[in-house]
Amino acid sequence: MRKSKLLIGLLAMSLCACSTGNKNQANALDEDSYQAILPYEASDTRSKHVGLINDTDLRVEMESGLMDLSKKYFSTSSVGYKTHQFLDYDELDATDGSRGLLGTVRDGNPNGLNPSADEEFDTGNGIVTNATILVDIYELDWYTNDTLKGISLGLVVNGNLNASDGSSVDITDEKMQNYLEVTFSKLASYMHERFNEINKNIPIYIAAYKLDDTNATDKGGYVYEGYYKGGQGNFTSLTQEWVLVPSSRFTELDATAADEFTTFKEEIANVLPDNTFVTGEAKFESKKLRKLNLTITAHGKTAGEVLAIIEHAKDQMSTFETKKCDYLITILNDDTVYALIERKSGSSECNVISKI
């Protein structure tokens, strides 16, 4: 779902208001969030990320998803983060495919992580040459004071490739895992050998986010991870999926949540049935609902009418029974964000911020 810049600002304000009691990391939003190391150092890779993937929501999901996965290995209470302290624009550069980690492997670019132009890559559904599998790399660097404690790398990969005849060929899970295990290990070795600060005792976490270009309603998700320390790597499969709400896939994955959504939607319609709609998206991990983002869209409503929607939506949050999911309700009137309602996983309380 597309969200305005105001939504991001309002959400940040809302979460900050909820974190005043946090004594562990005063600058973090809450105890489950990482603390940015200040002064924040912007990276020149930002323009590279934007140039490669123009969907803002997708880029945010890639980096925030990498943060969430990293919590298994790097505690929010002991480290803060920087970004791209090592892999800058030039390290990634694949403008013409001839250089950088995002480029193809060749005599002049032995560290390229994409297959060489003439290599026959076996997708499991056919052979493809000149395959561009790796699209981008995100980097999070974990520090305690000025001491590097670890690194997380998010690899963005294509789930399907274009064949020479113009057809689209899906990469099977087995072939993707084969490619990722080799690529993860090559990248981890590169980081250790290329940068003196990253010695063998610095753990490196790597996860792969697979894009799904064949389904415009699916943002893809993280599918594989590796953890390296002391020269040893361990691999694990991941299952993440974003689906539209409502949709048949949402109902298939969680019929109870689908019924709750229908009830919630009907309750909102009881307030102002004309030109008021409820849609959203849901994130599943291992087929378990973990995030539900809903948008209530109204048109031409007065302040009083919008306030009535906000109040009723907050009351109806109790419709969603599971506490193992993060909920976020965005309320729009004529494309302007007027309120956010958030309920964090494990809580029954709602945080509300409203412009009215």
C-alpha cells in the first residue's frame, strides 16, 4: 500500500510518544527497536537503492525486515546501528554490469555476485544465460559505542528471469538456495578479506529478499538466511509473504482473520457507508499472520465525520483477537492522513494519533 510522507511522520510521532518509559535505550522508539548511532551518517548508496527499485514501500520493507530478522543475533539492548559503513556506492556499482558486487563475475570483476554473461544458469525450469539474479544489497552495521559488533546484509534477488525468447522463467526453491549459499559465502569472505575492521570474529548475518515480479499484488519477502562467525556458516529457509486484504489468498492463509476483517469493515460502513472503504495488506511468516495494515479511505468528510470514524475504528480493534500480530490502521480523507491507530503484538491497548 502506498502511504504519504505525512503517514511516516505521524507514525514516528506516535511511536516516540509510546517510548517515554523506556530506560534501556533513551533514543530508541521502544525496547524492541534499534537505536541509531548519532550523528547519523548518510550513505551515498541511497541513490543506488532508489535507482534500482523505485517503490518506496518496498525499499522500506527490505531494510526494516532485515532489522527485524537481525534481532535473533544482535540484541536491541546492546547495539545501535549505522548503515553502509563498508559497502558504498562504488563497492556495489553495476551501472553497466562490468564492476562491483552487483556486477557479473568476469576477469576484470572477480568479486561480482551475478553469473557471468555467458554462463548457463539452471533455474530448475530451464537454462538462462546472462542472468541477473542479484539486484541490490542493503547493509546494517551494529556498534556498541565505537566498537563494531556485527553486520547484517540484505540481498535482493529476482525470483524469475527473462529467457532469450522473452519468456519469464521462475527459479525453483532448490536452485535459488544453491545460488544463495554460494553467494552468501562468497560475500562473507569478501567482507572479511576486504575490510580490516571486519575480522573473523565479527559475525555476519545475511538474508535474501526474493522479489515476485509475476504477481503485482505480492511484495515478495525474505526466503533464506545465513549466519557466519569464525569462518563457519549456517543456513535456514524463511517463508514470508505479503497478500492483499481482502483476497482469496488472505482467506486461504487465515480464515479467522478474514472473517474478522469482514466484521470490522461492516462496522466501519455502519458509521458512514457512502464513499468510505477499507482495504489493506497482510504479512505472513511461515503462514502465520504477523502484520495487518489496513487503510480506511473516506472522501469529502467533515471533521466531525472523520472523528466518528476514528473513534469507532479504535473501538472495533477488539474484533481482531490474535495478539501475535502488529496492527496499523491508517485513516485517510481525500488522500490526506488524519489518524493512525496502532496495536502492537502482545498488547490489547491501542495507540492513536489524530489531526483532529
